[in-house]
Amino acid sequence: MRYTLMDFQQDAVRDVLRNLDQARDMYRRYESLTQFSLTASTGSGKTVMAAAVIEALFVGSDEFDFAPDPGAVVLWFSDDPSLNEQSRARLQAAASELDHRTQVIESTFSEPSLRPGQVYFLNMQKLSRNSRLVRGETGSPMTGQERLFQPRPDEMQSSIYDVLRNTIEDKDLTLYFVLDEAHRGMGTTSKGRSTIVQRLINGHGVVPPMPVVFGISATVERFETAMKDAKGRTALPSVVVDSALVQASGLLKDDIVLSIPTEEGVFDTVLLRRAVEKVRASTSAWMQYADEQEEPDPVVPLLVVQVGDKPTQETLVRTLDTIYEAWPDLGHDAVANVFGEHQNLLVGQQGVPYIEPQRVQDAKHVRVLLAKSAISTGWDCPRAEVLVSFRPATDRTHITQLLGRMIRAPLARRIPGNELLNSVDALLPFFDRRTATGVAEMLMKGATSKDEEESDTGGGEGRRVLFDPVDLHPNPQVDQEVWDCFAVLPSVTIPKKDVKPIRRLTALATALSKDGLVDEAIAKAHAHLHAVLDGRAVQHQGKVAQARQDVLTMSGEEARGRMGGGFSYKSFEESADPRAIEDAYRAATRVLSPALCSTYVDHVVGPQGDDDGLLEANITVAALGRVPEIGQAVEEEADDLARTWLNETRVARKGLSDERQAEYDRLEGMSTQPERISLTVPKAAQAETKAREKDGTEQDLPTRSMHLMAAQDGTYPIALNEWERQVVDSEAKQPGFQGWYRNPARATKESLAIAYKEDTGTWKTLRPDFIFFGTDYTGQVVADLVDPHGHHLSDALPKLRALAAFAEKYQSEFRRIESVAETGGVMRVLDLTKPSVREAIRDADAAKSLYLSALASDY
């Protein structure tokens, strides 16, 4: 793979490969047909995950402990040829092993069967009844859909269905049918007949059913519903990617700002001018960011203008006139269209050429794009940052479909400290507050009905939809000493499952060497681990000797039976051949990593080593990999060294570009235990200014002063419950008060995070509500961590324990660490800097009793 998979992508790939391994085994052994789906929201990298799966299918994967299938053939099917081309390009970009393994099935395709180790792309249009692929090289057009899968005798060697039949019936091959955007094409025709896609899956006439069906989509329910009607096919577990994990990854924009009129009238041109202002401001912001990061290729934001299905010439002329009036220096070649007619337009005297949707992202001269509905399923354009839609309020699904294409982060990562660059704007002239609320719910939570499921908006915990946000910037009333204090506060990583510390250390060493932070880091890392292997080999020499014997010999048992006389058993041993030794060595690489095993072989052999020495070293590595204590010791040492280097380089890494820091963020996140990281100082943010009630009414949010991030007038709008307001107002009255910070509740680098483990063993995140700043008796600025949290909530005690553990480790860096809860109408507080309080929390059965005890005091 050319890309490093994120944690949620790795988990999904591992689960998909597990299903494919089972599907292959079921088909080879019993000819059992199987199906399953991968469900993941827009922007999650479904094609990248598929590339990792197919690469492992063809060549195997040590990382996922997956053996290759030498007879694997992949048929990638979609209902759109442009979508196929886009998917093909993405697969090749993601996986080097697929560079020369992809082929589009054209009408001239003439091979008798599909070849192993290849990905073939086929789309619905190629299977129309008049298609050459269906008719065959010499055949005449067939009539009637019922005959699509029944080629005439004179076509038997040239029809695509014969190619599929030959492939499926070849005992040395396994055909994996990948259905891209699997929710499409799974219904029925107007006459109730099954669709072409269903016939491909289930088989028809002379064509057998597909052995393994793997559906990929953001909304796969229709596919799974249709597959339930398939006879004789086993449904394997669906692989579902949590949309909250996708949102937390930074691959998707965090905020969607909806601008709508607040009074009766026609405001389409007013909001169109506002949209132009927003895209121009976004352009300046991205250019400034590129200058700061010394990035030569800045993001070029795009304005998307969505019109009705049949826009009049008058509407289009008015639209372009408004845009050019608000954007005088916009080039005359900067406007294009993606209308379904695929035609160049003449709007007044202005030419508006058609552009294929998949080309928009790279065609940076296009700054304004005219569109109608959803443009194209599977299309996305991360640089599309502003949408103005002239669709009526009844068309909220069309609007969310298009917004679903615009939510990818332009740099495939979150911009630290800048919420404005992590957002997308949608201006809706014909919506009111009530109807726009439905759009907001779909954007935050995803589809809620069958009619909406194709909106594909992602959603998930962490995304905000804002109606009337105010821009926030560092508060000039807050002293620099407060910001200095904020910048050094501790936060921690949230440990991940299936972490491989040795691979992490190697990746970290590579990054540190590349950035010049640790000289010869890779050599130092492996030399350190070589010493560990040498030492543990001596410490566990008995187990190593036994493991060596296991590598060099194969033990077996011979059973002899007599008619009517039962069985007798006799043990035997055979010497392992080079292939068996190589397999044992490969098993060790899965424990110790291929890179470490390779350098350790060189370490053992030495510069003067010969072939015999090389074989002996491979046997040694194979033996060491079989001793669990040695693998565990090496992983612990790798974890310790990685932690040491990350701590030692924390200050130096702050001077790196955001792109390089993002790589270290990923490496820090590959921790087996919570590890300290630094907070990012926010530079730009935004906050809602109005509260919306369930009945559709709204009111201005109250404001408070001295927040670290503030509007131009120095205020900060607060959307807090009564307890939280009491805490803010109480702290603001304390002597020496210097400012406060509402800790973001989502996974950003500006949010202080605390890790805790559930009873199930899963790591979760606590993000305390507030950080307050004041001066101590010496006049030095200090920080107070205060978290109001209801003791009646199910997570109250686990979060209290997490806060206690955090306080035990980092209390010296805070003046106070407190948890506040309302009990019997009185606010009570637990001071977690006290050992007695922490001990009581560890031993408690319920949180409420702690707040009622003498350990707590009135707040």
C-alpha cells in the first residue's frame, strides 16, 4: 500500500479479509455461495480499503496475517462507467501491486475467461441487450430481457456471459464479485423482473451464480434486503465502519454552516453574493495557510451553484451576472457545468463548458460549478467549500446529496487550530428555519428514512451544523501568560487495539530521520531491539532450543487400522525442508516485523557471513519468534523507546509543518497505553449564536467574557446547561481570574482528552468541560480543570475514575482538578488532587455516594 491506513480502515480491512477467507474456504470445499457488505460513510476511504483488500487477496499480507489466493479474480461492477474509471484510478494510486493488474472490459474483449490476479471493471451499460459484449462478435441483437443471459450457439465463445461461465467453472479460479455503490441497481424493473445486477449475482440460464459477492456502499440496506431473497447463499457478517470514527479521523469537514433568510422575500441573489464573498474569503485563508506552511500548492476553493432541473436562460444569466458583479476578477473560463445533458452552454454571451464530474477536483481553473441534483454517485470534490442552492425547500434530499459530495477535507486531514478551514458553507435562499432543521438533522445523523438513505452525508459524533455562527479569534483581553500556560497543558492519546509496537517504532524512526530530529534513528532503533533479542535469547535459552528443534523438524503420527481390530498409532519425525523453514521465518516476521527480522539476520550473520550462516540466522529468527516471552519483551522495549523519543522531540516537532505533525499525531495515537501529548493553541473558531427549540422558535444565546476565543466584541456565546453556567459564573468571580476555555467535545488537537477503559476493555475518551485560568499566591498563571457531570449518568463512575487517574499523574501541572455534580439541589465538588478522594473513587460502587459523602464539599 502507498497509503498508511487509519485505525478504523485497518479494522475494516481485517474484517473484510476474514470474511473473504471464510468465503473462499466455503466455496472451495462445499461450493457454498456467500455474500457480505462493507458499509462506510462518504469520505471514509472505501476505495482505499478495497485496494488493501484486493492487494492482500492477490499477494497476501503479513500485517493482516492473510495468505494470498493464487486463483483470485476480481470483477468490479458499477452502474456508471465514469465511476468505474475513478475507482480504477484510486485503486492504482493506493496500491502499488495493482499498477498492472487492472483492466476495463471493453466491447472488444475476446479472452475466453478472466485471468487470476487481475481486477476487471464492468459497468451496467456494457450489458444492454444491443451491446457487443452481450451479442457476441458475430451475433445479431437479441430481443427480450429474458434472453440476455442465454447466448445463441454461434456466440458461445464471444459473449461476456460465456467468459463469466468459463471463469466460474474453472476449478483453479475463484471469482470475487465486487459491487461498487451496492445500493444501486438492486430493485426491480417496471414489470417486476429482476435487474441485470441481480441476474449476475444469482445466475441465469447457462451462467452460474457469482461465488462470492462483496458489496461496498455508504447505504447498503437495499443491497442486503435484495440479497435476502437469494436462494442458497450464506450471508457473512456485514463490516460496518463507525461514522463517528471517520469524523474523528479528520478526513471529513467538521462544521457545516447553513445560511437561510430570516424574513419573507426573494433573496436568491443576495445569498449568491454572500456565497461569492465566502469563497473569496476561503481562497485568501487557504493562500495564507499555504504561505505559513511553505506549501507551494494551496487549496483552490470551489463555489457550487445548484439550480433546478430545468433552469431558464433568464435564471442562468442572472446567476452569472450576480457572480461576476461580486467577483470582478473572476476569469471567463472559470465557470463550468456538470448538467446531465453533458453539453456546453451559452449563457447570454458567456460560454459555460461541460466538465466531467471526476475532473473538477483537478481542474483548478474552474472556480464556479453549475450543477443540478446530486451530480454523480461516488463523485467527490474536497475543494468544493461553498454551495448555494436554488432548489425549493421540498428538495432537501437533493441538497444533502450534493453536500455529501463536498464534505471531504481538502488535505485529507484536519487543519489544527482553525475551525474555519475545517468547514463547508451551504446557502439556501428558499428554505426557512424549520425546513432547514431537517437538513441539519440529516447532515449530523445521516439518513433517517428510505427516501433519504441515498443522501450519503456521513455524519457521526463530532460534526456540527451551524445556522448563525460567529467567527472567534484569540481574545486580546487574555494575557499571553494564559496562552503560554494553555500550550503546555497535558492531554493524552487514546490507545488503539491491535497496535504493533515494533512496526510503530520503525515508522517513528523513519519519520524522525526524515525530519532530522534523531540521527540514524532506524539503525539506533533496530540496534536497541537487536540487543533485546540477544539478551532474551540467553534468558530463555531452553525455550529457544526447543523452538529451534520445532523449526528443524516436523512431528507427526501414523495411524494404522485393521479390519475389525481398531487402530494403532506410531509417532514419527521428519527434517524440515527449506520451504518449511521459510514458512517458520515468515511466521516470526508477523511477530517481530519483517524489517526487524531482516536487520537481525544481518546482525547475526555479520559482514563476513556466508550462505550457511544466512540459513542459520533465519533458523534463529524463526525460533525466537516462537517464544512468546521474547516477542512480548521486544514489544515492551519498542514501546518504551518510542515513548522516549516522542517525549524528547515534543518541542522540536512543534516547528514542523502541519502535514509532518499529522504524521506524528498518527504515530502518537498508535499507543498501547495513554501517552502524553500537547494541546494545539486555537487560531480561529466559530460558535452558534442562537438556541433552537423543538417547536421551531429560537432565541439568542447568552454570552460571557474572557473566553480564550472571542468574537470581535470580546464575548463568547454559551450553549450550556444550568450546572455548567453556574460553574462558569462562579469561577469568573474568583480572585485572580484570568480567563476560561470551553474544552471542545470532539476529537481535535485543541481538546484536552483523558483516556479510560470500559469494562469490555474498550478505550473511551473523557473531555472535561472547562479549563479555568487564574493567578496563584506568587502571581503565576495556573490552570484549573473543572468537569460538571451528572452522577446519575451510566458513565459517571468510569469517567470519575479516569479523571482520578489523570489527576494522580498530572496534578502538579494544575492547581485544581475537580468534578462537580448537583445533589439534592446543591452543587457538590470532589477535589481529585487529594489521595483520599482518588482512593475512594477507585473503591466506589456508585458515583452518587461519593458526592453525598464527607469527601465532597459544597461548590
